[in-house]
Amino acid sequence: MAIVKHYRHTETGHEYSFRFEKHGETWKVFCLKHPPNPHKGSSVVTHIFSDGRLCITHPPQSAEQAAAAAFRWMHGYSTFVLSGKFPNDACRAVVPDYNDAPEWNSG
């Protein structure tokens, strides 16, 4: 099962698209659209692999966790684009349309 979602970062206006794929008991998150990287850098710096998969330390066990990971990465990447530094601080991700989207709960 794969779900595609489109988001706009509220602070910067950057547009993002993500594909969420369920693989067994975990989810993989791929970024299909994001702002260009003006600073270059490897996946160690940007936390995104060349295939678009996000580098997530603990694979999400639910769609909600996958969406939260995407939101966290989106915030970090937008910060990186503007400053050249990817924040590594803790945060809480609130996903605005998660509970209203029936496709998250199907399959």
C-alpha cells in the first residue's frame, strides 16, 4: 500500500510531496518533491537518500508515526535550506490531516 500526500511548510511556504509505503510491520517514507538543496551535502547532512527515502533512525510502526517523521523531516529540511544546518533537536509533530484521511486506515 502506498499513500501520497502534499504539504506546504507553514513558516517558509516550501512545498513537499511524500509517498508513504507500508512494508510488513513498518513504513518507509519517500520525499517526491522538496526545495532544491543550495548547500549540497550527502544523506548524512540532508537525511534523505538518493532514491528519495528519508533517513529515519527508528522505522515507523504506524502511518501516524510515518506522517510525523515526514513532518519532522520537512521542518528540518526547510531549516537546512535557509541556514545550511539541519536541526537535531527534539520536537513534536502535529499532522493536520491525519485523522481526517480515510486512506491512512485502509489496507
